[in-house]
Amino acid sequence: MTTIMYDQIRSAIASKQQVIATYGGYRREMCPHTIGLGPSGNEQALFFQFAGTSSKGDVSLLPDKARWRCLALDDLSDVVIQDGDWSSASNHSRPSTCISKIDLEVIY
């Protein structure tokens, strides 16, 4: 059984929608790419953060490879799912180790 948050992020992946949320005290604008269970069995998703902030400051100033975020869905708050331009990076097909059981990945 999945949580409401999991179902919302999964739907955003299927529809290639943006996710705007707070995580770790920072407001982030992201595109979800993969969802599933992490190594410890928690619900996680891999996002490409295209705007907002992180502990490293303004994300738009970081190189693409530094904008990938593997986030525990339990720790997302103030979530908004919206239509908008889809953002990714050239290394999107590189395997991720943050999700050990993949449920859904974005289709390119």
C-alpha cells in the first residue's frame, strides 16, 4: 500500500509534471524521474531540481550533475504538482542507487 504523496509523485512522473515542494527547509522546483523504494524500504523518488534553493544555494547556478536529488517522500511538504516545462539533464539515463526497487521511471 502506498501513501497519498507516493501516488501524487507517481502521477506526476507519468504525466511529466513539475513538483514544487519544501525539503530540508528549502523550496525546490523539480521534475520527478523515478519512484520506488529505497534500500531501507522507504518511499523515495529521484528528481531533477531545475530551480529554487538547496544547501548549496541557488540551484540554477549548479552544474546539471549536481541538481539530481534522491528524496524521501515522507520529508516533502507544501507539495504542488503543476504543468510546466520538463527539465532533465544529459546524464538522465545513468543508473541511480537511491532506489533499489523501481516502480516507475519517466519515458523519454
